[in-house]
Amino acid sequence: MGRSRKARREQAAVEAVVETVEGGLAELMPDRDRARAWTLLIDGAPQSHVDLDDPAYLSFEYQRRLGHVIDLAAPPGRPVHAVHLGGGAFTLARYVAATRPRSTQQVVERDAALVQLVRRELPLDPGARIRVRSVDAREGLAKVPDGWADLVVTDVFSGARTPAHLTSTEFLADVRRAVKPGGWYAANLADGPPLAHLRGQIATAAAVFPELALVADAAVLRGKRFGNAVLVGSDRPLPVAELTRLAASDPHPARVEHGRTLTDFTGGAAPVTDAAAVASPAPPPSVFR
């Protein structure tokens, strides 16, 4: 059933929280349709959506797709060891804690002021086993023990762009070091036509992980618009059929590419090294209008 008019009026009266953090101007905007839900924006770019009453609710398309990866990374409900590079409002860490109780998680978020803001305004469940480190993503990853993680999720943006040092084979080699045999790597990537960054990131991941799948909107894959794509890697075969079914069932259905079609899509792009790495392209202004 829908919320009462009174509940809607109460939420409408809640004011946004606006603070300057290291990454820019952070805004926590109340969700007018969900009583204790908020959207985090940095310099006007949406970063995260959190529903404190229902942390298993994922509003953003790309976060739902990462949620599918989390659901498939281990049998339902089984606790996992997860590393989140990029924290935002800790949406996916909250999702893991809600859907896989007793999971042990590490969140690496460089912006200490943002971490303080989120902890104060959107507190984590005190029973969740979530440790937050305010250091650079590669520095935090380097401290993860070999083979500790069932899942490493990368969702790092600075000024709406993924930093260059998080796009290389050297970075992904350290991701694979931290992932246990059979574990998964998942990355939120953003690109638009001509998709050179996305193709390069697939080639980079292919140099490190033998099994890959890409989840994205068909219009993004055709180079029709700027958008997000979720790249998944492992050292063992991925459940492509299940991932395809889940992605197709979303409110905004996505395609899953793997195997030969994914290789063809990459189009001969070369892996990216630290020496040649550049940040992902900035989205056009129209994306956030």
C-alpha cells in the first residue's frame, strides 16, 4: 500500500543536508516517496540512494545490477567477505549486510569528510560488520590480505570520473590478489560514444580475469548515450544465464554480454597500464538534468 498523506507531508518537510566535503559539495536530498530514504549528490551528480528502513532496496539502475552480482556471488543468505572500493553512502555495503547477515565488509572511501557526514546523517546498523577506511582505494586494497575477499566491488568516482590509477592492469592485478579462488570482481564503469574507455576496461580486465561478463543498457552498448555498465570478472565460469535473467527483469532491462560477443565488442582494444592510464570521460552536462 502507498504511504499516507501525513507521511508524505512529513517527508516533504524534511530539509536537505548540504555540506562541503573533500570531493565537492555534498547534498543529502530526502526521497519524497520513501519515509527515511535519501539521495547523495556530489557537485550535482547523483552518487547513492539509501533507504534506512529498507537497505535491500536499490533505486539506481547500476546499483541494482551490482545487487544482482552480490546475489549470485554466493548461495542465498551465506555471509561473505566483501571489499567496497568507493563508499558513497555505503548503499551496497548496507545491501550485503541486509541480504547476507554476518558478512564481514571493508569499505574504502578516501573522502573522510563525506564518511563523517554519512555516518552522522545515515548511520549504519550497529550490528553490521562494516569497517570503513578513509584512504585511497589502491592504498586500502593493498591492506586486504591475499585471497580474503569473496567479492571486490569498485565504484569510485572523483568529479564524476573514475581516477586513472583505478583503470590499469596493475590495479586489477592487486584486486585479483585480494580475491579468493572462485571469488568475484565487479566494477561500475561509465562511458559514452565512442566507448573507448569501456572497451579498454574490458581488455584490461581480460588480461587479469579469464571469465568476464558485461551488464549494460542496450542503448549504452550501441553508443547511443552516456551511461553505466557493470563489468564482472572471476577465475571461474560466471552464472551468465542467471545474471541475464535478473538483468532482463529490472524496470529498465539490461543486456549481458560475454564470451565471443564481448570479445567482439572490445574491438581489439589494448589493456591499460599505469603508465598510459587516464581518468574515465566526464559525462555530458545533459546526463544530470
